[in-house]
Amino acid sequence: MKEVDLTLSTDISAEKVWALLADFSGFLNWAGGGAGEISIEGEGVGMVRHLKMSGGELAERLTLLDPDNKRLGYDLVYGEPLGMTQYKAVVQVVDAGSGCDIIWKGVFDTGDPDSEDQTGVALSAAYEGMTGALVAYLTA
């Protein structure tokens, strides 16, 4: 399994960022720019979001929702985003005074060791893109 860690900073308050991230079922509202489809199965920790987007279909299960520490975790249920056959992620929002840090941690496997570095770069870019979309949504 390969790991990707990325910390990105924004001048938006941790509370605003967390409120958006903590809404696991509202992912496409800010990340998809209105494109794609989402359906939700269950609620709270254990819920699954099924996503249909331009890159294909996938589902992710909410595995951690910790409002006190502003941490959210999810695992891949099905699909192969970015070529990943297994994927677990945790995102944390940390107050940084005049804004916050968004800390992404992902662990994945592609089933092909030769593709892991390329997939790691793509996953880092995806985290940057999601953070950019989140900031754009909150500042619109």
C-alpha cells in the first residue's frame, strides 16, 4: 500500500470548511460543480455514497466522523478511481488562526507496483482539486 499525505492551507475558517466536508452526502454540491449523480445508502458512520461522475462509477463508505477533531474518514467500496483497487482516506481540518489547514491522508493499492507513483501524483492532484473546489464554493 502506498501513502499520500498533503496539507493545504486556506484563509477560510476551520468551522466553515468542516461544515462542508462533514456533509458526506453533499460531496457533489461543492466538489462536482453540479455534475454527476450521487445516491446515499444509510446514514452516519457506515453510510455509503454512490457516485456517477465523468470518470466512472464508485462508492465510498464513511468510516470516521469526528466533529471534535474535525476528522472524516472513508474507504472505497467499489470502482477504481485513478486506477486504485483499494483506497482509504482521512481528511482533517485544523484551525490555523486566520484560516485553516486541510490535511489529506490517503492509502491505496493499484495492484500494479509500477503504477503506484503515477497514481500517487494523481491522488495529490485530486486532493488539490477538491480543496480548490471547496474554497471556490465557500467564497462564491
